[in-house]
Amino acid sequence: METKAAIRGGEFLIKEVTVDEVFIPEEFNEEQLMIAESCNDFVETEVAPYFDKLDEHEEGLMPSLLKKAGELGLLGISVPEELDGFGQSFLTSMKANEAMGSAYSFSVAVMAHTGIGTLPILYYGNDDQHQKYIPSLATGEKLAAYCLTEPNAGSDANAGKSKAVLSEDGKYYILNGQKMWITNGGFADVLTVFAKIDTDRVLSAFIVEADWEGITMNPEEHKMGIKGSSTRQIFFNDVKVPVENLLGKRGSGFRIALNILHIGRIKLGATVIGGMRRAINHSVNYANERKQFNMFLSEFGAIKHKLAEQVIKMFSTESAVYRSSKDIQDTIESLLSQGSTYGEANIEGVAEYEPECALLKVYSSESLDYIVDEMVQIYGGMGVSAEAPADRSYRDSRINRIFEGTNEINRLITVDSTMKKGMKHKIDLFETTKDVLDNIEKVESVDMTTGDYYESKHAYVVNLKKAVLMLLPVIQDTFKSQLMFEEEVLMNISDMIMNLYILESTLLRVEKLEINSIKQNISLYKDMLDVLTQDMACRIYKSGFDAIGSFAEGDQKKMLCNALSTLTKAYPVNVKDARRRIVDKLIEDGVYKF
């Protein structure tokens, strides 16, 4: 497959990427920013006043807000124009997701509708299915939900028991089964339902209309967070599904589910950025207003540390999410130019970056969790009061580590999909690892205190890549077919890959900001990069150290530990002063403006 993207999925591990090969958030054009601003304005004027009422499940409120968003075109941003959408690019839709992402439960509802609710039909449906369902979903006339999870089939989606049997006259599938944790379940008009046909071992997918006879629901679930989103169990009792409502081919449901989840993962990465922004803004506002010991909270070093870390988490998440998003968009456009259909191009374009989608889902959701946790701490006693905004932010954040596959599953996907790309020779992974291992005793540490700032940072990233690359073939050779059962080791390697990608993305963004003179106060961005580099160096070393200790013995352990120590060796910077400079800008601005 040819692609206009700088690198293929997972290939960042074995290639050096330059600044002219990446997209950074500062490069969004005026039209994209206007679309995002429209989404943000809608959230602040139409949704924010109703946050409390949404959490109280005021009857009809959530669907009415979704329909209002649809009337403004905000539900059809990525839907082709011929199907009543805006026909915007993947990258633009990601920026719109970020803007919608600060709306708590409403964000969950709108992402479920536009993502897992609409995309299976848009990407896998035939022309008749497109014409029948997509225009009304794009305009909000009808709302959508996605029915995959069952009581005994969560992460193991293919273990579902729902069954569809062809009727004697061959006109219908008779659907029976139970689905749970269905977002938008209480008001959705169109359901994408996964079930096995007859004795099939794999799932098929069906488009089901919620008002068909035989569909019943349990009451709304009472949840720890995202209280305003509708979450119900749905039961299908001899529901007659017309054969023309089979989505895709028989037995392709599991593949549909997986590919839609890839998309959901990276879209979640953008969505939580909106939540980060709202939480950071609340945090600094409170710190600037609240006094203790005759000092504002924002004057205390411990609080400055928290606020600066919030900023760095968000900045690094942005850097990585939009870097990947542009690579995906370039790949989609390349596939379209080669004759792929709209659905095929989008499915394959995102699937190509399966490792990046998985790691971004993990990093972004855990970064948001950190930010909202520190938001509670900054608020102190008020943080646990339902009267303060920290309460909702904290509760609503937690689900993101479970959505779109748990973070544990996504950590395993990160390393597994990377290694599979190498074994299938889609990237030259194991050719590169052999070269690294052959020269492992010759590795040298990077002195980041001398020479060109960016050259030394890039050289350090190259060393961190070698730290990962030396371990991949060793664990494969050590565990062979049993590697899949060594989840602790795999997650160590996954964290190394994830933190490496985040660091490289942030480095490339800061470097591009300076080269193109996009930011005047570039020293603040270098401060962020310096703090992040020191943090990631420690994290990557710890993950590698734990992995080596979990399987290596004798001379092999000594050799790997020595190489890891050399490759990850970092020189301390004054992170205290760096964080204080970062946070001084945040305190002065009163909102996140990096």
C-alpha cells in the first residue's frame, strides 16, 4: 500500500522523523478552527447551562440537545455531502471532537452517535443502507447506538451469545439476545447490533430500528460517572430483521467491531483534550482566587507543580494525537486516490495505525485522569463537594480508561500489533532489531548538555528506540508461543513504546514551532520538552528494567541492563524552575493558551 504519510503505522520505532513530516496543532487552517469554534460555542451556550439537569436525567433533554446539534450540522461533520453531511476531513473531525469533548455526558452521547453509532453504517453499509439511514443520522433526525457488549462478553466481544436465525421464507433474521452498557440506548432510533447467525463462530452485524416489535429495555443504569448519558440493557426477543439490514457480509461483524474500535480509540484521544482544557481552566481559576496563609494557592510551589504537570500532559497529548491524525488522513487520501471506496479508505487508513490508536487511547485517558485528580487536590475540601466542578470532572473521567477497550487491552494491542507488522514485513522491524542487538555492546549514551539542542534530543530519542528494539526480539525468542501469556512483560514494553511516541511527537512539535517562528516564547515550550524528557527517561528505564528482571538471567540480564542504562541515561535539568516558568504563563493567562 502506498501512502502519502511520512511513516506507516508502528514505523516510528525504526525511522527518524523530521519536522517537515509531521502536523502540529498550530497548523490547523481557518476553516478548521471555525468549525471547532462552532462546536465549542454550541457546548458553552446550549449544553453547559444544562450540565446539572443532564446528570439528573431530565426527560427528553439529552436527545433534544443532540437533535439541536444535528440541525446545526455538528453531527455530520465527517459525513459526505451527498449524504447531507459537511464532508470534512478526518483531521477536521478530530478537532471538532476536541471541541465537543468538554461537555461531560453530552460528549459521551454525541461521540457515541457520530462515532460507533453512525460509522459502521457509513463505512460498511451499501448504497441502499446509506440512503435510508445516514442522512437522518447526520442531521439528528434519528439518533444512533452501538450494541456489542453482553453480560458475559465485554473485552472478549466474540464471546457474545446473541443469535440470529434466518426465517423459513428467507426474508428475515429472527434476532434474540441481550446487550448491556448501551450508550444512547434509552432514546436511539437506529441500533447496530452484533449477533451470530445460526451456528457461526464469529459475529455478524445488523441495522436494527428501535421501534421494531420484540425490543425491550431495562431502566436507566445508575453509574458512578457520566450520569447524564443514557445507558441501558436492551433485549431482543424474536425481533424480525429484514435480510437487507445485514451490515456488510455474513461473519464480518467481529472485523467491523474491531475496526470501529480503532477509530473510537484515536477519536477518544482528541475528545479528552476538551475535558483536559476545561479541567485545567477550572484549576488555575480556583488557584488564582483561593487564598490560604494570606497567599493565593497559585503562589505555592506544590500547586505550581500540579498546574505545570497538567499543562505538560495536555500539550504532549495534543502533539501526539494530531500527529497521528494527519498520518491517518494522508493515508485515507492516498487510498482514495488509488480507487478505494470511501468506507474502505477510512477503515484501512485508521487500521494502518492500530499501534498509535491504542497507545494514544491509553496515554490520553490516563493523562486526563491525572489532570482531574490534581484538580480535586487543588480545590481541596471543595474538590469533593458536588457544588464545585471538580466533582463532575473526576467522576466522568474514569470511564475513559474502559471505553473502546480497557487500557490493559490497549496496552497489549500496542505491542502485539507492532510485532505483527514486523512479522508480516509491513515494516522492517526485526531487520532493525537484529542490527541493534548485533551492536548492543557498542551503544553510547547521549550528552544532552552539549551540542545543538534539538540534535541531542533527537539522538536521545534514537537511543530510546534502541532500548525498545533490543527487547522485542529477546522476549519473542525467550517466550515463543507463550509470549501472549506474559502480559506483565508485554505491558512493560508497551509503556516504553507509548512514552517514546509521546516524547518524539512533543519534540517534533516544539522544534517545528521554533523553526517556523510560530511561537515567540519558545523557551517555555523547551521547558515543557525538558521536563517531559526527564520524566519519560525515568519511565522508559523503569519499564525496561522491570521487563528484563522478569525474564532474563545471568550474562543476558547483565548485558541488557547495562545497555538499557546506557541508552536511557539522562542528565538532570532544573525541572522546578522549568515548571514554574510554564505555570507563570498559565497563571497570568488564567486559561490554557499554549
